[in-house]
Amino acid sequence: MIRKLTAGLFVGSVALLLSPGFSSAQQAVGPVSKGHVMIPKSSIAEPGDAGVKAHTHLHIFVPPVGMNFGPAARPNELEPFPGAFFETPASLGCIYHLVHREVPGCNPDVTTENPNAGKGAGAIALIEGFDDPTAAADLAIFSAQFGLPPANLTVTYLTGTEPGLDPTGGFHLETALDLQWAHAMAPQAKLFLIEAPNNGLVNLFNAAQLGASLVAAAGGGEVSMSFGTGEFGLETDFDPFFVFPGVVFFASSGDSPGTEYPSVSPNVVSAGGTSISRSPNTGNFIIENTWQDAGGGSSLVEPRPAFQDGVRFIVGNSRGTPDLSFDANPATGVWVWDSNPVFGTGWFVVGGTSVSAPSLAGIVNAAGSFSGSSQAENAMLYNHIFGGSFNDIVYGTCGEHAVFAFLGYDACTGIGTPDSLRNK
């Protein structure tokens, strides 16, 4: 079953209210100095899941009162709660040089120009488990808040029947995140939301193939997968799921030390995570460094693909991850609007490499030079490691054994983060 949706301006009275747990004074003054990070149940790998079930790569920054920040006072193209200094499409577009006019400091409370200068159109498919019946309405509120154009969204059910809800709420928030940040980075792209009946790997991989077929028919583009599972012995048998002419597949590298599948498949672009450091007083950007919890390293199963021969002294004989990275630290997370049946309705601050996959897919889409495959895309990325097209992250560590970031490719952030749309 396919339903065609145009996510237009859907603001409604809810967006005109103040959060019951966040006063107007709190909205206007200073950074959020308290709160904690929660890992939802959907992001916790259970024994026996590897090779059978996938988990999300979400971390949620929980404010001092309530599960989320509640509704914003009004759409104004800036972050919904001034002074919080979490990331908006415009602030990250500024940091990653995806806009025409960069504001010094790329402050979320000042920067309003969104990444919309790309040549891309094509399509992006977001592969999700379970159903998100409010996906279009939530995307419309997000777009209205940040001054994005209405999205061209088609929702497709893998089995032809609308799936049930995820009882944990995690996959619901995952869908909202993926749609909103793919649209933020590639506002001209067609979006296909492919809903599998659950988080079973075979269902999700079949959904990825369906998404790829729709993307190819729409002129080419990307498939984004923000889920993962522990590596398993037969994983190479699934690698062909991520090959489709004219389509590039992205997969999150994970939110804990080590490697995951399908991130380690040679047929995907592995999306890792970084941290954005800002002044706690002014909100101005200082530096981008590693995120300690980002997944990465050398695969336990997959051999090194040819596009990594130039970094063989780092990855060895195995497939190394990630390839490319994006802001993913929940403490420096991104704004997401979700009408969540478990966590409540409002603005969430979300991190994890679930942010990275759809955002990087959007940036590559906006660049407009659609590669014929993920391996071709990776070959282009690795050929331009030192070409001024990427921010080389050289500060910080990652992993259980404090792997250091350094010049060029490393296991913390791959070749780095985007610097403009060049060579992508």
C-alpha cells in the first residue's frame, strides 16, 4: 500500500503553547545546564539479537522537567527554545559550509539560512521498523519551525498492510528523526518512508531493496538505514541487499565501541559520529571533535574493500568503519519534533549515529552527482581525503581503548565530516 502525502505547513494550536515544564524565562535565558542522556529500549541490543533483529542508534537528551522540551512558542526559523544551543538545520549547514552566507559562530539562535543551495533532487528512502502514523504531520511542524519548504513524502508499507506501533516508542522517534533531517539537508529531494512490520533484519533488508527500487525509479539517490545489529558469521550473505543501480546506501556505524552490521558491509557508506563544541555562554561554535561513544573499527567478518586500500595500514585486512561522520553526540544533539505515543509530544533533542545516516544521505543527495553504487561513492570520498572537501577531525578519542583521532582517516570519524558539497 502506498499513500502520497505533501507535508505542508501544519502548525496548529499546539505550536503556539509554551512547554508546561519550561517557562518563558527559561526559554529565553542561557544554555541548558542540567538534564541527562537516556538510551531508549529500542537502542539496546539484547542477547540473541545479532543477525536476527536490529536496534536503533538513538540517544535522547532529557531536560530537567519532562521527557521532552514541549512545544515551541512559535515557528521562527531558529531553535525552538532560545539559549539551549542545540543544533538546527541552519546551524549545522553553517558549520559544514552548506550555505551561501555563513554567520560567524554558526549560533543556533542567530543562524537562519538552511542548506538549500544544492543541485540534487532525486530521492531518499528512509528504512524504518514499525509504523509512524504521524510522520507527515510531524515533518510539517519541523519544516514550519525551521523555514523549510514542504516535503514531498510517500509512505509505503513493505507488506502492503500498515504495521503496528513500536511499544517502546523508539522506532517512532527514529522515523521522525530520519525524515526530518534527510529533508533538512536535502529539501528538494523526494522522500520515501518504507515501513517494515517490525525490526527483523530480513524485513528491514527487504524494505531497503524496495526503497532502492523507488529511489532508482525517481531518478536515483540514496537509501538511509539508521539501524544495526551485532556482526554475525553469515553477514556477507546479506551484502547483495545493498546493491541497486543508481542508488547509494548509508548505514549508521553504531553508538558504542566496535562494529555493527550493515555498517561494515562494503556496499554501504558507514556513517559515524562527532561532537560539536560551543561556548556555553554565547552558543558560538568552537571546534568539532570526536564522540567517545561512536561506533567504529575493523570488521570481524568483512574483508577490506578496494576503496580502502589507501588506508590499509590503519584498517588492516578488514573493512574499516566509519567512512564519513556527522554531529551525533546527544549533548550536542539536533532538534526533532515527534508526537510520540510513549515519550509524549514535543521537541526532542536527539543524538546518536541515527542522526548521521539520514543527514549524510541528504548532503550527498544535495550535491547532485549521484553515484552508481555505494562502492563508487566511497571510492570518490576516499580519493578526496585531503582535497579540502572534508573537515578532518584530529582531536579526541573513541572506543574502549582510547583510539585517538589523527590526520587523515581514523577509526573515530573516518575521513571526517562534510565541508561543502564538493566531491560527494
